[in-house]
Amino acid sequence: MLDIVSAENLPKASGIERAMPVSSLKNFRAPKSQKEAIADARMKGALLYSPSYEFDDGVYKDLAKGNGAVVFAFCDVLRESGFRRGIVISKMRLAFSSCRKAGCGLVVCSLAKNSEELRNGEELEAFMSVLGMNPHEKKFAEKCAAKLAGNEPNAKGDGGKVRE
């Protein structure tokens, strides 16, 4: 499993084959507004991340056309507590549902800034289950991460579509 992290030189957690720092990814985008999100989604192979997980439906469709993906970060859940944590998970589940509907890619990672935020492969897989992914979607998310983060530059995946 591939993990995308915010900081460089973090140790590799068990079950993680490779940890890619965000700074090494040219296609990673964190838009500050909806206009930026729309523009970034039109880029081929974009990895789109927003901690609010509130994109317009057109963004998901543009990502699907360009074989891009939405990034779901476990650190966003860790940084919240109480009912706010539940709200973040709910927003993520809604975003995942929109990804499923539009057929765009999805990537699940820790996006850790320090070693305390790192998660192992089993924890990331459990996080995928919390988001509502079935086994096929979990495998698809791993393929998307490998393809878009540069681990497997020639990987074709499933054509960028999420099947139910």
C-alpha cells in the first residue's frame, strides 16, 4: 500500500510499502476556493484535496474525465474530536458517495505531518471501511494511489471508474 504524507523523511509504518511526500507530487492540488477546485479538477491526473470535503458535483465529473482523484486524509479525522470528528467523517462519506456517482478516482492516505499522525496499512484499510468502501473500491483506491502518485507510471487501473 502507498501512503501520501505531508512531511518528508517520516518513518514507514507497517503495511506501507512506500510513503510519498506531497512535495514530490506535481499533480497534488489543495484548492482554497471553488473556482480553484474547478480549474484544478480539469487537470489530467489531478489529486484534489480539501479538508472541508465540499466540492461541486461538476468537480467530480471533471476529475472523472481527466482520470483524477479526490484525496481522503486520515489526519483530518485525527485533528478533530467529539462531534466535530463525526461531522468530518460524514462530509467524507458524502464526498465518497459523489465520487462513486461521478465515477472519479479516490485515494486514501494519512497525509501525516509528523510521526504521531502516521497510520499503518490496516488502519488505512479500516478507514476505507468507515467511509463505506466495499472490497472492490478499496482495491481501486490503492490502484489510483499507485497510478497518480507515480508508483506505477504505466498502471491503467479500471479506466478511472468506480464500480459498485
